[in-house]
Amino acid sequence: MTKLLTSILMVFSLLTSLSSLAAESSEGGLLSPYYQITEPFTINFATQSQQKVRFLQIKVALKSHDEAIIQSAEVNLPMIQDALRVLFTDQNYQTVSTVAGRQQLQQQALDRVRQLLVEETGNDGLEQVYFTRFILQ
């Protein structure tokens, strides 16, 4: 009987801890918010690669501890998608196929999206742009 009581108390304690952790994270305390752009960007490099079929597919996520930035990214999604599509299309296959080129592109994406959000909101709280998928073929 005491084992059962001890087990019940442990489960109750664990559930209480998890619920307080969830409350803190929903208030922005522990977990940083991300905004995942669900539609991937697909770029065709055929004109640059001697008519060989070459593609780049990128999925993008934005990170900010400022919930207003995440909300603004969602509201301004078409503008962000267009700016990133133009940026990605301006790349060449040889550059993005290197680690340094990929890192440079990631920094350019951060700068471009941050600039757009500052223009729209006056807030430069965007911390990072992540490539959650980067497929080069």
C-alpha cells in the first residue's frame, strides 16, 4: 500500500512540475519561439549549370524571443517569402554548394528578413534564420 501511495505521489509531483514548466514556457520564460515557414523554397539552377537539372530546396524557420516579431513574421509572410525567394534565386550553384556559401546565404537571409521586419514594425528583435532543410541536387 505504501508503494502505491509513493508511486501516486511521485506521479502527482511530476505532473505538477510539468504543468508549471508549461506555464512558464507559454509566458515566454523558458522556450524561445520559432516561426516555421511551412512552404519550402525551390530554386532551379538550369540556366547556370549548362542545362543540367540543378535544384535547391530550402525550408526556413525564424527565431526570436520577442513574440511580437513572430506575430509580425506571420502577418507579413507573403513579403518575407518574396524577399527570400528573390535572394535565393540570385545565388549560384557553385556558391551554395559550399559550407561557407551556405553560411553566407543564411546571414543574408537574416539581414533581409530583419530589415523587412524593422521597416514594418520598427523592431529588430529577429535573432536568427535557420535553414531546417537544405537540399542541393
